[in-house]
Amino acid sequence: MRVKDLFGIVVLDSNINEIGKIEDVDFVVDTGVISKVIISTNKGLFSNDSIEINFEEISKIGDYALLKSEVAATDEVSEVTIEVKD
């Protein structure tokens, strides 16, 4: 899969809740390894918030990107925490 194929993929947490879509990636220039994924959450009509997650938090990528953990949003749209389950 090429990096450009990741853009626009819907991201789901471990409870199959839709988080948003992949809008950008950060990678290590020397190695080309993806380090972070930026997800556009689009929570409101005039809002375009985004969150960053480590690429290691993604368990599978296909038609959807599935996270290893649950994402819990607080009352503030800009605050998103990722809870890792043991």
C-alpha cells in the first residue's frame, strides 16, 4: 500500500466507533517509516478538528483503519484521549 492510498480511509476504534478519516501522515525522512497519522474528526458543521496517533496504534488497514484501543472523546471536541486496554 502506498502512502497516498491511506488518505481518506475511515478510522475506527476498537469498539468500531468512527473516529474520522486519515488526512495526513508524518514519517521519518531517513527511513521512510510512518511515525504518526493525523485524523480529521469533523465533529461539527463548521469544525475541522484533528488528532494525531502513533502509527503503532493501528492494528489493521484495509477498507478501514482499525485502532488497537478505544478513543474516548470528552465534552471538548479538541480533547481526545486514547485509552489502551490491557
